[in-house]
Amino acid sequence: MKKDLGILLIFVVLCTVLALLNPRFLSATNLQNTARLVGMFGIFSMGIGFVIITGGIDLSSGSLFSLLGVLLAIGLVDHQLPWLLVVVGVLVLGGLLGLFHGLVITRLGIQPFIVTLCGLLWYRGMANFLADDSTKGFGNAEGFETLAHLATGNVLGVPVPFALLIVIGVVAWVVLHRCVYGRYLLAVGQNEEAARFSGVNTKRVVASAYVISGSLGAVSAIFFAFYANAVQPSSHGSFYELFGIAAAVLGGCSLRGGEGSVLGILIGAALLQVLKNLVNLLGIRSSLDFAVMGTVIFIGVVTDELLKRRKRTRLLRAPGA
């Protein structure tokens, strides 16, 4: 809870400073666009956060967006399939690819870093192959106007991705903080062997976290594809996984596993988008975005390590230790 309050305070201070430096930050257009981006990045960041809580990592998200975006365009534009069928297919495929990661990690014992790194390469290469190295666009969304409106429209003035983020966030909060499954996730991340001896099916828990990550990644993939209205397979979604990892780490998820909160991840995702907004509004070169991501991850990891050392020191100094 203290971590959540700390990151929330940083978020409020940053928004205040940015509003004072550039009043355009508070314009309706800018706030709406920022909320849309927060929604798109926040949804898949929660999935990555669940994986990190188990002590794993998911490096494949950016390439997954490219592959699913290409398939979305092929299904809707090239083959003119019913949009509902295409959307369901994309969501199911995202979950199945997450399941594949989880099974390889748990059944074969391969490190999550290696498995998802291979996924990053596989999905980007497959996207390029399916698109024949060309851009796949959605044009005027003829035949699937309803889907395009849902992906890019608003609900009572609130961007659909942000509204969906709130709904998914509430469900994820209940699952992680109020359900047995959430306690299992945290237990596996803290000590997988102890959790297994306690009767927890650790392999199933870990695999399910990757399914959640893949499924939420598929949801974001649809929004990203329509936000750009085109998918360039070689660059679409590049390095987006870093935003998800940074949001989770900044939000209190320990890369060692066993720690994290949904609220923290959501605030972390929002903070990163505000930082990007700051770069744009202050006229700073956009190439510094990645430097900002690296700095955020570095600060998050260093802070986590310092807090853990401080906690261990307190326990050693406690009476009876």
C-alpha cells in the first residue's frame, strides 16, 4: 500500500508540474488522447504484471501486437470475414500463445526470458511473412464500422480503451487481492517450492499467468491496430513490452516475484504516458522515450533492492533474531 501511495504522489506531482509548464496538458483533446493511450498500455501491462508476480517475464508482447494486428487486417480486409469472428479468433490466439509460453516454461523447465525472447522473434518474423513485408491497413473500415467505432470511439466522453481498462482493472484487483488464485500467484512468486509443498499446483498457476498476459495482450493489440489504422509488421509494437515491464516495476512489482498490486500497475502505466506526454509538450526529442523507459526500470529495480536490504537488516536487528 505504501508503494501505491508513493507512486500516486509522484504521478500527481508530475501532472501538476506539467500543467504549470504547459497549460495544453489540461486541454480536453490532450487529456482524452492520453487517457486512450493509458487504456491501451495499461491493459496489457496488467497481464505482464501478473507474470512478473510469479517471478517470470514476458518479452513477446510487442511482436504479439504486430502478428495479431496483421491477422486482424487480413481477416477483416483481405478475406472480409465477420468482424466478431475475427475478434474472437484474435483473442483466442493471444490466449493460446500465452498458454504455449506457460507450458514450455513449466513442462520443459526453460527460463521465461528465453521462451518469451524466442516468442518476440517468432511473432515478428511471422507477421512479416504473412504481410509479405508490406503494411496492412484498415482503410475506411468498410464492413466493420462498428468494430472500428468501438476501438477508437468514446463512452460518455471517455475513450473506450480507458473505460475497458477500468473494468478489467476492477476484475484483476478482485482476482489478485481478494481471491485464492491471487494468493497462489503471490505465493508462487515468493517461493515456488514452498508453495508446491503447501499443495499449490504451481505449474498450473504459472501457466495461467501467461494465458492472462497473452489474452490481455490480444485486447490491446486490437486497440493498437485501429489506433494506427495500419500495421507495419517490422515496426508495429516495437519495444512496447518495455512499457509494460516498466509500468509493472514502477507500480511495485518485484522482478524477483511475489510482490505487486493492480492499482500500482495502473498508476505506473499512467505515469509512463504522462512522461511521454511531457517529452512531446516540452519539445524534447521523442528518441528519449526509450531512455526514459530504461531509467524508470533501473530506478524501480534499484529501489526494490534497497527496500529489500533494508527489510532484511530490520529483521536481523529485531529482538530474538
